[in-house]
Amino acid sequence: MEETMAKEKAPKSESGGNVDAAETPQTEISNLQLSLVISGLWLSLFLCSLETTIVSTSLIHISNDLDDLNQASWIVVAYLLTFNAFILIWSKLSDTFGTKWLLLSANFVFFVFSIACAVSKTMVQLIIFRAFQGIGGSGMYSLVFVVMAQIVPLDKLGICTGILSSVFALASLLGPILGGVISDNTTWRWIFWLNAPGIAVVFAILGKFMSNPKSKSEVRDSMKSMDLVGAFLSLAWAIPLIFALQEGGDRYEWNSGVIIGTLVTGVFMLILFAVWEGWVYHRSSIDGLFPVRLLKRSVTVLIFLSLLWLGFTFYVPVIQIPQRFQHVNNTTATRAGILVLPLTLVSPCSALCSGILVGKNSYWAPALAILGGCLNVIGITLMSTLPVDSGISHAQYGYQVLIGLSLGLLTPSLMYLIKIQVEEKDIAGAMGVGNMGRTLGGCIGLAIGGSLLQTELDNDFPKFLTEQQIEAIDVSSSLARSMLTEEQQIRVGEVYGKGFNLQFKGLIAFAGLSLITGIFLFFAHIRSLKKEDVVETGDGENENERQSE
């Protein structure tokens, strides 16, 4: 009885609409077709997610080849920056143009600029092409979850959410290993060439088996109410804000005019974006880019906040732990990828179990968010206490397991809650906001982490290195080794160790926020279900309203 309640009942929005977005899937398809489409979605999501992690163990090789170690972090951040900035736009465009051809277009953009990355001759070229690659990846990432929410029946939603969510863990598992193997044994350019056959398979599957319910007349009508101003403003606040967070304390001082100017610009444009979307919601016929009405319900706000904090605690460990192995423990890129297996093997298993549990009873979703938050706090806190010498502490493998468990529990739970707590008409917008929050958290987390690390390096390196030696470290680690004594190399590793520990200490606050938000989310979700019980008991017309919607 209790297990079926979550499937049969869902809270109503403040506007009076049913929040159960999937009582009847938008597009009915056979089980075989559903399986094929899910496999195509999985591969598309895997490819764009892999691009975040596969470069983590290749940054040093890429930097050495292109003679620019100082800008190496931008290979990751440039991708995440556009990846995040366009998520909401892609999601909202699906309401206008439909999901099929939009998703295929995103895959095509990703394919073209993957090839461009593979043939880059300079670091600047690579960073620019990575930014455009991120635009395509953004569409692949956001639209996959929109399609899932539209076509998957509620009784299969939990397992499908778990399957798709396992992508992130598998990408973090295979990415560092593939990146290390490719970089150590051949050229790093194959990291980008390998996307071509994968995209071809995605086109073959989704082009054949995925439907596009939008008619030409519907597209024309929807285009008349597109929020072009909101789309511009959503880009205008994200880009300068992330630039300031990435470059502050690195290339520019925090009190420099460039950093202050971009910070102020980013915050101002964010405020302007919020004001514009509020005005559109209350006074305009334009279909706003940001679904403001979702902010009226505490449960959806808490879901979005949980995904924001999740981004911080996902991207930083996945990117920085392999870097730590190479800089502090002097491992190869391949071995660094293998040494993060405790995190990346546990996470997909945890995600699948989480998806199965939430599919049986929606009460599991916020409960698992709390459990994941607890494990996250413990794992990240312990990672910040690692020794800074070149020896590998075996205890950190256990710490990685804790972080992997937490990440696997959190992602499917939160995605499932979006599906059952949001009306059908708002699914695309809600998925866009949630996914944007997750990647925004990751982008800001990496920027803050990079700034903390660079601050530590700037403070300690001048104590025992000359300016020429510091410049050599910025340009190429292999060049730096030839200029440093054995004692200096040991001290350099220790400074990096202190910097990486400082990064994880900074993450503790965001892991704590994730746990606190999960606790509030648990009670908000329960209240929403109890409120629905009261409404259905006192209003006999409620069931008719649900069916009509």
C-alpha cells in the first residue's frame, strides 16, 4: 500500500496542476523501441560526460606537447563553461522544436568540434574548440534527460534513471584510464578522434527509432513566444562570473580590475536575468527561459539546490584526484586512472541500486539523498587529511569508496524527484535548471579549487625556487624536472599535496550544504505527499482533474 502511494499520487503545484509528470508518457512506444532509444541516449550522454573526465589524466601530456601548463585547467573549464551556459537554452528549445532533431543537432556540433580539438596546434586553439565542443555536449546532456522524462513510463522510471545516471560514474571510471592509456602510449589527440564512431552509432539509433511529436505548425507557434532576451542574459552572467573565479589568484590578483570587473558584471547580469524572467512570468506572453513558477514550491527549490551542491562534490574529486596522484605521488597518467577505481567502480553500482529503490517507493529518493550527503561529508573530509609526501596512503582508497557511494546515491534520486514533482509542461525547463545547477556547481567548484591550489603554489614556491624554475613548472612538468634538484622535486610534490588538501577542505562546506538540503528535502517531499492525501480526501473532483491533465 505504502509502496504504491508514491506511484499513484503526486503533489499538486500551487497553480493547481498535477505535479505527476508521468502518469501517462508523452509518447507511447514499444518496450523494444524504448530499450533502443535508452541505449542511444545512454551512449550520447556517455560521450559528452566522458569529455569531462578523459582529459583529467591527459592535461600534463597536452600541456607538455603544446608548451603551456599554466592554462591547462582551461581545457576542462572551457568545456564546462559553455556546457553549463547553454543547458537551459537547449532544454527550452526542446519545447519549441521537439527533442529528436535538436538532440541530433547537438550531437553534430559535438562531433565537429571534437575533430577540431583533435587537430589543434596551440593551447589557445584547443581551449576555443573545447568551448564550442561544450555547446554540443550541453545539448546532449540536457536533452537526454528531457527525452527520458517524456517517454519513460513511471513504473520504469526508477531503473531508467539509474541506468542513465550510471553514465557519470562509468565516464569517471573509464575516462581517466582511457586518457592515461592513450596519453602514455600514443598521442592525446586520439581522445577526441574516438568520439566520431560513437556519434555515428547515436545517429543511427536515434535517427531511426526516436520520434519527434512536434508538428511544423506547433514549431511556428512556439517560435513566436521564444525568450531571446533571457537566452542572451543567461549566457551574459555565466561567462564573466566563471572567468573571474577561474583566473582570480592565478593570472590576475583578486583585487585586480579585470577580476573585480568580471565579477561585478557577472553578478549584475545574473540579477538582470532574474528581474527579466520575473517580469516575463508576471506580465508578458513570452514563454520565459527560466520556469519561475517552479520556485513557488519549496520541494522543487530544494531539489535544484541539492543538484547545485552535487556539482561541487562530483567534478572536483573526479578531476583532481588523478591530478594529485601524478603531481604528489609521481605516478603515470595510466596508473593515476587505475588508482581512482575505488571511486569509479562503486559509483555506477550505487547509482543502479538507487534507481531501483526510488522506483519502488518515492520516499526512498530524499532518504537516499540524506544518506549520500552523510557519506559525502565523511569522504571529502577524510580526503583533505591525506599526507603530502610521495608515498600513497592506502586509506585514501576507502575514502574514495565513500565518495563514490555518495555520488551514486544522489544523482538518480534527485532526477527522479524532478520527474514526479513537476508538471508535464515544465519538465524540460525543470530538467534544464537542475542540470544547469549541477554543472554550474562543478564549474564553480573547479574554479575555486584551482584558485586555492594556485594560491598555495604562489605562496610556497618562491621560498625555495627561482623565478626561472617556477616558470618552467608553469610551462612543462618534464622541463621542470630537468631544472630541479631531487630535494626541490620532493618539496614541489609536498606543496602540491598541501594545495590539493586545501581544495578538499574547501569542499567540506559544500558537502555539508548538500546534507542539510537533503534533510529539508526529505520533509518537504513527505509534506507534499501528505498534502495530496488531504486534497484527494476532501475533493472528489481531483481524480477527474488528474485524468484531464
